[in-house]
Amino acid sequence: MKYIIAIIQPTRLEAVKEALSHIEVFRLTVSDAQGAGRQKGHTESYRGHEYQINFIRKVKLEIAVDDQYVEPTIEAIANAARTGPEGKIGDGKIFILPLEDVMRIRTRERGSEAI
């Protein structure tokens, strides 16, 4: 089992959810996130004053999958989250971590059955 964490642009969330549903990955957690990477923030103006925005708004997806779903899941996310054919700085990152165990609280099932 693997635990996949993807940080993507908020505008790409619906495309990523649709791509995941095509490969039958429906269980995911989505949360708002802020971060700084190569984009290094930007400047915004509000009522005539300029402000440096150091953190960019992102969306964080967390997905637990069996080993046979790892590659299709990361390919679906990567293809749907990329902006344009070449991609751009700020498209995001995907982290793949080993998942030692999982338990469904309601039934106490463990491992792959609980995902």
C-alpha cells in the first residue's frame, strides 16, 4: 500500500478528480494549503497599497491506494494537473510514501480491505 500526497493548483482540482474517477480511484481527502516553491510568491495591490504574497494558494490531495493503483494514480494526477503540454512552474508535486497499515474504524478491517 502507498500513501500519495499531491499538491496542485486549485484550478486543476476538478480535472484531477475526473481523471481519478476514470481509473476508479474515488476515495481521497482534499484540503486547502498554502506554500512557497519556485514561484516565490507574487505582489498584489489592495486599495493602492502593494503587498508581497509569499505563500501561494494550493490544494492538497491525500490518497491511500493498493500497490497496483500507484502508477495509474500518479499518472492521472500528473496529466490532469499539468497546465499546458509542457507544464509550468507551480503545477505541483506528488509524494509517494509507504503505507504500513490502515484500519477502518467502523468495521475494524485492516490493510487493503480498509482502503
